[in-house]
Amino acid sequence: MKKLCHYISEYVGILVLAAALLAMAFPNTLQQVRPTVINYMLGVVMFGMGLTLNLQDFRIVFSRPKDIITGCLAQFTIMPLLAWVLTRLFQLDEALTLGVVLVGCCPGGTASNVITYLAKGDLALSVGMTGVSTMLAPLLTPLLTWALAGKSINVDVANMFLSILWVVILPIILGLTVKWLWPKFTESVTDYLPAFSSLTIAFIVAIVIAANANKLLVGGLTIVLVVMLHNICGLGLGYLIGHLLGMSSPKKRAISIEVGMQNSGLASSLAILHFAAYPMATIPGALFSVWHNLSGAAVAYLYKKN
């Protein structure tokens, strides 16, 4: 069973791609699922993240504050600004612009830690950045979304703040609490959590893709290109910043991966919760989930070889 879970988590990119293709081919099967289910599923993923964290992961904030601050500044400047620039260059409509901006304004995703490990990057820095950027997300994600997309779309900053607290922060705190109260139980399930999270993310992607399958077939190539460029540029610029600051190779890899890989499930969740009038706003997050797992695996292979 553990071996199967290892393969699922290692090949999550292929799994998510397969889920997206099946959702495109047989959309009616999943169109019966209510999109709001995604919020609960994301909460479960965040709960799993809480089970894998410990206080040691947060000590890096105090022992290496410069690295963490550098990484988080890169996270919350590069990806939001890239999102805004790409939506202007490709002249996306309001809904897709909102979706791309939401992805750019979200914190790093849990998959980045796995990819950093595979790439022989600085895993402690990656985990620390994910934790800190996630804790900053309730404040920064709504504010940045409002700053970049709020001129044409009404962005309720206060309600987005509360949503991220409920969907992301509370489940992580619950996970940390369970780990503290029942450490033996937590240790027994830890090996299965990455695979469970991978399957849940694949299901989230499938639900979003199925709900918008017809619209994607009509005008999907442009948004696919934008999502790919967003991720690739984020990976490249993250590495460049580490290089310009004279960081070691493991640190550069960690910042590159952490900046380029977003919590795109959160972006889709926020689009469903707060921007129901723009159903296509969920699409960039779903596509990003597919693509960044594939590109992450490729980047891990390249970094490991060099």
C-alpha cells in the first residue's frame, strides 16, 4: 500500500492530467457534483498539510529570517505582477483575468515541498516559505486581488479574508492540534497523506474542468498558454532572484519552485465562493494545477541532474 501511495504522489502530474482529460471527455459525469464541494476538499488537503507540519518547520523563520523574507517577497510580487502583465498582453476577458490574478495572488502550494525534495533543493526553506506564505495569505491574497483586479470587478476583501481563514488556516491549525494530541496516530498515516492529497487535487481539477468543458473547447488555447507562461516565468524569475542574491544552489532551487508553484486549488475555491458571476474564473486555477505538477516534475529532474 505504501509503495502504491509513493507512486501516486511521485506521478501526481500525470494523475492530474489524466483527470483533466477524462473530465473533458466525459463532463456529464461530474457536472452533477456541486462546485462548492471543492471548498471542503481543499480544507481536507490543508488539514493533511497541518498533520505533516511541526514547530521545527516554523523555527526556520527565526533562524533564517533573511531567506524566508526574500522568498515570501518574491512569492507575493513576482506571481501577482506576472499575472497582471500576462492578462494585459493576451487581452483576456474579465473572468479569465480574475482567475489568473487569483492564482498569482495565492500562496505557495504543498506540492512545492515534494518537488523541492525531488530537486535536491533546500527542503527546510521550502517548507518554511509554504508555511509563512500560507499564514500571510488571508491578508495579502484579498488585498493583492483587489489591487490588480478590483477596478473592473467588485472584490470583497473582508469576506475573502474570512474564507481563507476557514478553508486554509483553520484546517492547518486542526491538523497541527491532532498531531500534538495524537502523535502516534499521525505518524501512522503520514506516509499516505501525499497520495491522498494528490487524489483530492486531481478530483478538484476534474470537477472544475467538467463544469466548463464546452467553454474550454471554444477558447481554451489562449488561457492554457497564459497559465504555462505564468508558471515557467515564475520558476525562472524565482531562480534568478536567488542567483542575483548569491544564494547557494539548493536555496535557489527552493525559491524557484516555491515561487513558481501556487496553491491553485485555493484560487479555484475563492472563485467559486466569491465570484459566481464569473464561472470561467475557476479555470486558470484548475489548469495551473495540471500544468505546474507536470512542469514541477520536469524542473526537479533538470535541477537534480545539474
